[in-house]
Amino acid sequence: MTSPRLEVDLGAIQNNARRIAALGQSKGVHITAVTKGVCGEPRIAAALIAAGIRSLGDSRLDNIRRMRRAGIEAEFMLIRPPRASMADRVVALADVSLNSEVSVVRRLSEEAARRGRTHDVILMVEMGDLREGIMPDRLSDAVEAILALGGVRLRGIGTNLACLHGVIPTAAKMRELSRLAEAMEQRHHVRFACVSGGNSANYEWLAESESTGRVNHLRIGEALLLGRETVHRKPIRGLATDAFRLVGEVIETKTKPSCPFGEIGQSAFGEAPAVVDQGPMRRAIVALGEQDVDPSGIHPHSAVNILGASSDQLVLHDTRAALSIGSEVAFSLDYRALLRAMTSPYVEKVFVPAGREQSLAA
């Protein structure tokens, strides 16, 4: 079989999605499954839909278009605030978008009115992580401005935490978001259909909360795909953490010194790695590198240690001298590594259909 390849267990993803959707439903929280980590792959989107997910979110319009063209039937949410220059494509491809600039919402309004459509918007509020969002003291003005526009419907407000600076979406943060939603509803005489509390970092809050207040929506990606919450990266009980497996082939095995010899400068990526002398060691090279995956985010399943990587080659310490030319080495991935592997055209994607053992290549 071709390598490097990323093996995708659609049944594991479907199981994860079903369990998280059921948890959300039990708390009155609707789940949008985020597909950006898998580049809007239609087979994965179909597995999510089969699990009962009805809303798919992505940060890239190209991914949304890919899923639509594949016949995926869902509500599509653009989860990155849109570019004003892309307002026409946003309205054409997305049913709803997260926004933090009133001027961009005006462009969406104009484009939606031109097309005779209504585009839903969720207004993002800054609550401490300092990525996208309107400061709370300016929220009322933004709500008022958007409510006056035609062609768009203000579905509600939302926030994003734990992405840029790791600010945790605590129960206190969610209560604050609920209070903001209620204050806006009272001031502007509206009722928000959606109060979006965040992402996979909200999993523990969702699981432990007896009441979620006005928060009734989450945008979940990593927890569905990798079975982990994203505050401490702990596995979630009952979810599969091995839905993705990266496999590479050994192209060299030799005993070499553990320390480089010669005058030392920078590596291919501008680094000067510190090396500890461990004497001669059995080393293996796998045809897999930075252009395929983030080597810092993969973890071998066998008794090898990753020593380093260049663009196209991953160097391992074969601690048991068990590898030979043509051997395959499997790795688990974190979210950053998954993003790059799914994006790389050099990594073949192989899908294991739900309920079946054989793999189907992309």
C-alpha cells in the first residue's frame, strides 16, 4: 500500500460524533461539527451526518464548496470571520457566518439583498482570549446596527476561547456570556436563537454543567476527530482517540554515531539542535517529513524515538533494531499534525468505512 498515508477510521469518528451530539442534546446544546481539521473531506462529513450532526462548520469557503459539491446536506457555518472582499461567496456558500466587524456584515447584507436571500450572522464577543470579537462595551451598538440591516438575520452572539492564549471557557465565562445575551435581548427587544459558547475546550464545562444558561450552541472539531478536550488535551471517556493513523515507510537503516561531526551551523529550518552523545545507535529514516506533517505532533506506535526531521525525511532511533528497508512505522497525531497531514497532497488518505474492516483509498 502507498505511503505515506493517513488511515481514517470513519466508524470511530461517527461514534465520537454520536456521543457528543447526544451529550449536547441532553443539555439543550446544539453541536456544529467543525471540519476544517480535515479540509472538509466529504467522507468524514458524511460520517458526521450519519451520526446525527446537522450543522457543519469550516473556516475555508473552498472546504464548504467541496462538501456541497459532494452532495452533503447540512447547514454550513463559516467559522472564521469573513473577508469583506469575499461577501458574494460567503452568501452563496454559507448559511451562517461568525462575524466581528459591522462593516463586513453590511457587505453581507448588500450581497444577500442582491441575491434575494437571508444570511444568518452570529456576532462574536471578545471575552479574554484576544482573537476575534467585539469588546463587550461596544456590543450593543453593533447589535443595533445589524438589526437595522436587510438581507441578514442576527441569529445571536458567540465567543471563542482557548485558541490563541489558552483562556479557559470556565463556568464563570459562560455565565458572563449568558448575561450579555440576556442584556442585549432586553435592550433591543429580541430573542437570540443562538448563543455560541465556543469549541472543544468547552467539553468539560458541557459535561459537568447542570445548567448551561443561555448558551445553547458549541462548535466542536478536535473532540469529535481525536477524542480529546483541548484545555488539557485529556482523552474523553468513551471516545476514540485513534481515528487517524499516519504510516510511513523505512528507506534507510544504519548504525551511526549519535552526535553529528564537523563544524555545526543551522539545519534546513534554521535550527541548531542540541544533541546528547549516546554512542553508536541504530538509526532509521522514514519517507515522511515537514512537508507532510508536523513532526512535533506525531507519536510512534512502536519502540522508536523521533530524532529529527527535514523536509522529506524523518530520522528515528530504532531502539530494538527491529526495522528493515520497506518496514512501515505508524504514528498517532495531534491536531496540528492532523491539519498538515490532511492538507498535504503527498499524504494519501485511506478511509475505513463504518462497520467494515477494509480500507478504501482516496
